[in-house]
Amino acid sequence: MRLLTRYLMLFFVIGLITQCKRITTPDPTAPVTAATQTELLVANTWKIDRVTDIDGKAIGQSQLGLETVALFFLDMQFTNTNIVRAIDRTTKQIRNAGDWALVNENKAIDVKVTGFKGVFKLVELTKKSLILQQDQVQVNGIKQVANLIFVPSI
């Protein structure tokens, strides 16, 4: 009886080992596909955290033009159907909506929403960060290149 129990335990352990799936980490050198980027983009509703110059130095809200300051009161929601919504953070009402698409070999995003329109370079896109580079951000009345840093809206 003990021998039979040991054999059963041995087969049980072997069965567990052979049925376990290997956990693999993604290859960081593998190209990011449009599907992967879309998954990351639509996984969260995004809120702007800060605006920086291209060197990473923060730009104060008082220095920004009204169109950029307005982003601080909105959450941006991207959908799988290429619709983007600007949602008022306080009332949760949709303030504006439009289209979005990945362009330039998935290195930029074309957004068509009134007040937030243009082709933005995708500087970074992860589960926790979306950094878009915009060419014509008004800073102290002068248009310049700036990074719009978004984080997930909770």
C-alpha cells in the first residue's frame, strides 16, 4: 500500500510539473506593434500630470496657454474603436470627442479633438505613463515644443 501511495504521489508531482506553464518576460528589444500600443493606450483613462520642456524641466501652469491649461481639468479616454473622449474630471461629463490613430510607423498619434488636435510624437507609452510631444505649446506667449505627461486617472 505504501508503495502504491508513493507511486501516486510521484505521478501527481510529475503531472504538476509538466502542466505548469513557463512565465516569460517580454523581450525589450522586440518591436512594439500597433496592437500592443493600442492595448496600452486604451487600458487607462489618462489625466495630464505635468508639462515639461524637451529637457524635462517642468513648466508651471501659469506659464501655459489656455488650451494646455484646460487639459488639467480633463481625463482623456481612448477606445479600441479609435474614438477619444475628453471627460470633465469633476462632473464626469464628456466635454469633447473625436478620432485618434497611430501614424508614422506607430511613433506618433494623430488626435482630432477640438482644442487638442494634431499629430503628437509618442515619447513614451507604458501602463503607467503616456508622454506626448506637442510642437506648438504656448509658454509665456511663445510657441515651443513641450512634453505632455499623462498618468492613469484613478
